[in-house]
Amino acid sequence: MSPAACAQQLKALFPALFAGAAKPLKLRIQADIQERAPGQFSKQVLSAFFRRYTGSTSYLIAASKAKHRYDLDGAEAGEMSEEHRQIAVQELARRRANHEAARAQEVAQHAQEEEQRRNRFNLLRAFETTTLTPANFCALKGVAMEELDGLLALARQEAAQRASQAPAPQRIGSPGNREQREPRGDNRGPRADQRPGQRPGPRPAGPRGEPRRDGRPPKAGPR
């Protein structure tokens, strides 16, 4: 039986202790398990499970704050000694310090890599515009001749990667930049002589001899 399978079986048999948030275990809890569930767990399986269980961060947090230990039924079973509480506190502090140190190292490594990329980019830009011979250029930049080609090739590769990852600019007039315009329509209101429900017709002509408002010439009539 694996430690994970052991954990699932213990949760099923003793949910008051092993289900939910971690609780500090009663001392010699393995003997209680063997008595309550004879033949279901070997000593080796239980030992492997409890090494993992009591070494978890969640268990150490519970042990650092608890005042009591708990039995298989979830009932208090003895006090948590100050010595054991301090052991849990110290282990948590050690893990926290290790995590912070690893994080600081990761940040410093990232900053160093970024600086190296910038230096390679500047080296490539200077090499593409220089009029010096490669030997004089390397002497000026403090770069070994045998390293120059590799540095330039890596700089070109990194520049191509940056260009491929950059968002493409939107062209003026593309669908994403067009203004949403309302459809144009005739906003003129109804004429004074228009009856309700009647479709609007052409505007009447103005006084005799003047062009009508619809743009057509006036009709000829008797004078």
C-alpha cells in the first residue's frame, strides 16, 4: 500500500482525525490504529505515511499553534508540549527562509540574464554599424574573437524571438479602428398637412416661379 492509499483508507476509517484540517496526533497513535483496524496496515506503511503527514507544512502550522493532541475519534488526548511546539515553529521558519532565499536567487538570476541579453543586443547593433575590422571591434568591446560569432548569432535569434512575440500594429481603417456610425436617415418630421398614417410625399412647390423644395422646376399653369 502506498502512502497516498494509506491516507485515503485512514480518512475513511477515522474521519474525525484525518479528514479536514490537520490536527496534532496523539502520541503512539500507530498502536491505536493497529488495535482499531487489525491487519489493515503494516508497520512500514504506517511509518511511511506518518513521516509524510507530520512533515507537511499544514501539520507543522497546526502543531505550532495547538495546545492539545487528538485521538482517532477527534477528541483531545494530551497536551501539546512547548518543546514540540517550538520544533514546529523552527521548522516552519527554516522552510520560509529557504523559500525566500530561493526566490531571491531566482530574481537575481533573471536580472542577470536580462542584462546579458541587453549586452548582446547592444553588441549586435554596434557590430552592424561599425567600420572597424572584427579584430579591432573585439578589442574595443573586450570580446574574444572566438566568442564573437556565437554572441552575434544568439543576439540575432533573441531579436527574432522578440519580433515574433510583439503584437502586430493595427492598420488605420481596419475593422477594429472604424468608428461605429449610426445609419443615416431622414430625420425630418412630418409635414403640417400630413395626415396620421400617411406616407410622406414630395414637398409642395413654393410660390409661382420659384423652384420647388424637392429640386424640380415649378409646374407651368395659367397666369
